[in-house]
Amino acid sequence: MPNELMTIGTFSMLTGMSIPTLRHYDDIGLLRPAEVDSRTGYRRYRSTQVDVARRVRLLRDAKLSTEDIARVINGDASDAREVLTRQRAALHERAGRVEALLDQLAHDIEGIGTQMKTATDFRLVAVNIGVDSDSALEAACAFWGGILGTQLENWGTPSRQVVLGEGDAIGFLNIRVRSPEEPHYGHTSAFGLGVVGLDETHQRALAAGATEHYPPTDGENMPRHSLIADPVGNRVVLWESSK
């Protein structure tokens, strides 16, 4: 029966959640029991809550935070899509890092040295970031202007640009609104950026609204670096550099 009440023990068996977890989810408001006995404190759940609880467990197994689980459970379909898309991307990125680490460990165990290959005749001279609206353009320009300590120039079109470096090390950062007809419309970018003072730049990025994927980290076969995402979803590796 839909209105039938059950004990927390029965609910635990039906949903695959432990009793301590159910108590914790009640405490934080993620999954409240239908009734709590005011005298004994015993929790009672309705059979209609079983499917919701199972979904919460699956979302937790997918490594979502309790805040994101609440958005999926309590929000609409667009909220769920946004959360799940972001989590899928984060898990793919994490899987790539773990795979690289396992490869490195395998090489170390076998006694095989590794060295990053270089193309000495080439260097990064331009980074192009595409956004899908004027408001996203403003957000991206405010973010990167805050990190770089300068304003991006308005070229009179839905595009802004700033010169990076000088002399032989000159490069360009270009941000522009892409039209729906373009092949890469809606896609985010992923790139590396050499910076002088990694820790300070990383903290400025967080203060400007970046999402931290991992903090400044010493690499065995690469410069010290960190990984962030800017407010419009672009992933950026910040590399420790020197003038």
C-alpha cells in the first residue's frame, strides 16, 4: 500500500542504504522519514520513498555530492542534466589522471624511464575560447582580466583579445561568441597556460570564480601545475613558468 509505514531497518534492506546513512541523510535534510515518533525518536518511512532512496544511493555511488544529489532529486530535468553532465566530465578527467598515474607506476616498477617528448620548433602562440552568448563573453572576460591583471580589448565584434608575453614569447588569448552554425558551438576548451607565480595565480583564479580540480602539484615529468575551470566551463592547466 502506498501509505504503508515501515521501520528504518526494513527501509534499509529495501533500499540498500545503511541505517547510519539514513540517519545522516535525515539530519542534513536530504532524505527525511515520513514520520518520527516524538517519544521514541523511531523513524518510519513510506513505501513510496523506496524509489527515491534507491536513486539517492545510485547518485552517491556515482560520487555526486549531497548538494548535487539534492538538486537532481528536488529539481527539474534541466537541473538533473546539468549536474550529471558536469559529473560525467569530472569523472572522465579523473579517470584520465588515474590512468596516467597507473602507467607511470607500471613504468617505475619495470624500471623504464619516462620523458615527455617535445617539439622544439613549435610554441603555443594563441588560445581561442568560444562562448555561446554575450553574457558568457562578459563573464569570461571579467574572469581572465582579473587573473591577468588587465582588460581584454574590444575589437568591435563579439570578440575580445589580450596579448600574452612579449618578444619571442608573445602569444594571444582570444575570446569570442560562436554562432550556432559553427562546428564547435557550445564546446568548451582545454588548454595549458604558463604563469609566473603559480600559487598566486591559482589563488587569484579561485577568487575570480574558478572551480578547482586540483591545487598546485609537483609533477615528476612536468613542471609544477594546477587544474582549474573558468566560469564558462573551460579547463585550464596552469604551469609554473619563469620569465
